[in-house]
Amino acid sequence: MSARTRAAIRRVEAEHLWPDAVAAALSRFEQAFRERGRWLSGPYESPGIEIEDGRDDLEEVLRYLPRGARTDLGRLVARIDAEFERRTLPDPGWASEWTAGCWWWWRIRER
């Protein structure tokens, strides 16, 4: 990521989230993707720190970033999304208004 993107992320974090929210979200995915095997482990690491919460934070930051920074971070998020989708299964029975538009909550991590 460029220095300009990192600065834009810090501004969005300060206004809408908290310091290092993006780093924490990325760290959750990095840790989850280090798991051995094809499938990610069960859905609850600890209440309030599921990797899906991290994806919510990334989506929030993307919403407020200027175009160039959004594109830069968006490339990384697209790779995360592809790996998360590859290592999970669809769960069409678990959709709610709360998760509307957040496809990552509609995935099963444990096979």
C-alpha cells in the first residue's frame, strides 16, 4: 500500500473507527489464513473478534476512502475475499437484514 493510502486510512480510522482498525482486521485474516487445511476453523474465535467483524471494518473504511486509496486497499481486500470464499462454504439458511449486503457473514467456516 502506498504512503498516501496509509495516510487516508489513518484519517478514516480517526473519524469513523479507531486507530489501527485496518491493521487489526488484516491481522485477523492473516492469522486465519495461516490455518492448515482447506477449510477455516469454526465461526467463533471469541465473541466480538470474529474475522467477519474484521471484514465489516474493512468495508467501513472502504466506504469513506477517496478513490485512489479505495482502489489501493480494495485490491488487497479482493485477495482476502477470494481466499475467504475459497476456504468457506455458502450458508444460504443464515441471512438476515442485519447482514444484508455482507456476503462474508453468509459463509460457513467449519466443514
